[in-house]
Amino acid sequence: MVLSLIGSGGKTTLLFSLAARLRALGKRVLITTTTHLQTPQALHAHGRTLPFFEERYCALSGEPSQILRQLDRDGLC
């Protein structure tokens, strides 16, 4: 399945909320963007958190082998 989110406001929240639901169903989830995401630190500064929204999932080189290792290990990349 491929899901595309467009528009302004709320995409990061929706993206990670959907990822959490899919992971709860045992699915492997790969998230990518053509722009930027709100950072975990910025969300925490405003008293907000999102499931799975951690640096370890958000800072990859784009190297296919690294992505596959992360998906194998955590089911989320």
C-alpha cells in the first residue's frame, strides 16, 4: 500500500498515527517525505508526542541496506 499525504498542517501527526496503527497490525512501515517533518524536539517543546516519532526512525542516509536493516529490526523506518 502507498499512502500520500498533502496539504498544510497535521501531516506529521497523521503520518505517525497511521504508522502506529499499522505497526499494531504487524505491518512493516516505511515513511518518506519530499519536504521536512516537524522534529521530535519541536513537538516535545510544545508538550506533544507521537508514537514512534523518535530520532532513530528519522535520520537515515537513504542507503537501501540501512533501510532494510531498520525495517527488519523495528518494522518501522
